[in-house]
Amino acid sequence: MSAIEPVSVDHRLRICVAGDLDGIHTRSWLSYFVARGHDVHAIAYRTPARPPEGVTVHALRPAAGSGGRPGSGARPGLVSRLPPGLQRLANLLRYRHAGLPAAVEEIAPDVLHAHYLVEHGLYATSANFRPYIVSAWGSDVLVDAATSTLNRAIARFVLRRASLATANNRHMVREMVQQLGAAPADVQHIVLGVSRDYIASAERALGEAASHGGRTATIISSRSLDSPLYNVDTIIRSMARVRGHTPGARLVIAGDGRLRPKLEALAESLGLRDTVHFAGQLSQEELQRAFIDAGVFVSVPSSDGTSVALLQAMVAGAFPIVSDLPSQRELVDDGVSGLRVPVRDERALADAIARALGDGELRHNAVGRNRAFVEEYGVLETNMARMEAWYYRLAGRTSEADPAASG
């Protein structure tokens, strides 16, 4: 993250966050406010495997390495056997009995902010603290609340108790207002985006790559291998068709997760051992290099908000192919800045990949458009400055932030 000027001591906020402290999104969110010099606290049920740097962690039931994920510490065979909605109600009781309200009272923050509407968003309501902010991240609104009556009731309950809600996608904002009853003025579109440092380094690396010739026929996927939601199996199956169009095409799967052995076996069974490469977990620098080396980035989940991986790939010049979901229509202009395909349609995906690989002009014209889009829509520092302005406003404190940052 680029150098961020810290606030003066008189303008420091005490911020308390509840969320998955091992999750990259929560950690990225926290890191900005640590860099700004605020007094940042975080509540987790268990001690996170890697406590976020600069954050005072309050573990309700300390136990190294078990993380702050919702439901960690639940007894096998009891809570873990319940449907997800009932698990969350049980976890609400667990967080409350473990001392979440007392922890918030002890911290005495200027603001309390929970991440993921139907999990930590629910658990943090037990503190009965205001100002209370909750952030939705995608599946909480687009899957959980959309497909379960109980989860929808939980989401509505949390939104009624929040002073402010945020969503990382405008489609999600509309869903929270129209389907979950949130007041339009109480929901803000705030994206956890790409840092200015990342954008600058990608631009430099792209210039160097251009001077050494064109890109190879490489496709990259970097979404999680922990959940079938991301349909990485569909991407692998599509490669069997792509190979017929473009024999030299190669798929790089970055990342790791519990589904990796199954996906590796699928690639082997399709005769794609030399076509599909599992790269494992990459550093940010390695991932950016992989995006730059690739001609095409594929992300085709069954549900999605605004993916940081997509924004990173767009900045790094990889041509995006995404699921044709309402949330993706604000991110990818089909046939112009990328392509959109039906969910779990391997034939359509293979055709889109072949089209992208075969049309260098389409890919070339998208590079500048996508960089400009991310610079307007998804710069991390700009969006976090807007969030900071809301913190000050809700806490009744005077801000040093640029007034324009509040948007």
C-alpha cells in the first residue's frame, strides 16, 4: 500500500471491527486505518492464525491458530449440524455469552464495524452499540439472504440496527434497499479496491512487457479453491474445448483450497496435465506478474460482488471474462471491456476464451478502458477515505479528511 499520511493525534479514532481476521478482505480493510494512525481494535471468537499487524485483537475464547471465523469453536455434532441460519443464531448466543458486549464496552470505540451481514454483522448486534456499521460482501446478500427465509430475516434484523451499511457493488446496494428493507440513505457503495501502489507498479510492468513482445495464450483464474461457488471446475472443463481452438492455450490456476485435489484429478481425467497448471498461493507481486503474463482472466462464479481479484487483473491488462450476473454488468461491458458468459456454461466459456485469445485488437482496446475504470471506481485509498469520513460523521468527530472524500 502506498505511503498514507497519518492523522494527527487529536483526530485519531478508536475503531472496533468484528470479522474474519484471517480473511484477506478484513485484513486489507484494517490495514488502511492502521496506516492512517487510528487506534484499531478487532474482536474475534478465537485468536487469529496471523493477528493483523498494528491491530489490538480481543479474542473472546483465546486459542492460537483457530481464527476468528464465524462458528470456529462450535462443538462437532451440535451447532455444526444445524442449517446455516440456525448455526448463525447459535453463534450469536456464543459470541454474546463469550463476552462480546463486555469487550466492546471495554474498548469504548468511536465506531463499531462488522463485516459480512449475516454472520459477524449479526454477532456484533449483541453489543447494542451505536454508531454501528455493517458491510456486506456478496454471498451474504446475493445468496444467503436471497435463498433462505431465516437468513433474510437475519439480514433485515441487522440492517434495522445499523447506523450505516456498506456494499462493494451497486447491484448489492439495490438489493439491500429493495429486498432487505434498508433505507437508501443508510447504504453506501464503498469498494475494497486496488491500492495506488498496485496500479502504478502494474502500469510500469505492462510497459516493460510490451517492449518485450506480445502476451502468450495463457488464461488465469485466481478465485478461491475452497468453495464450489467459484466454478473452477467449469473453467477446467472449458479448456478441453479451448485446446481444440488454440492448441497452445494454457490455464494457470492461482490459489489454494480444499477443492484443489479434486480439481487436479479432473484436469488429469480430461487429459489436461500439460494444459492446466496449479500454481498454488502466490504473493501479490507474483500474482500481478501472472496477470500481466496472461492474455485472459476468467472469473465465473455463480454469485459475486465486486471482486478485488477482478479489479487487479483489469489493472494488470488481463482481458476479463466473467459470469453474466447483474452485479458484473457494472464492472464489465460485454464485448468492449471484457466478455460475460452464462453461469456454468462450459461451451459458452470456451467460445469466449477462444474469441478473446483470437482477437488481439479487442484485448488491446480493453486495457486502457479497464485501467481508467478501476482508477475511477476501485482505488482502495479513495474508497477507504470515504469510509473514514463516514466514521467521523457518525462518531460526531471533526475530520482532517478532504471534504471531497465523503462523496
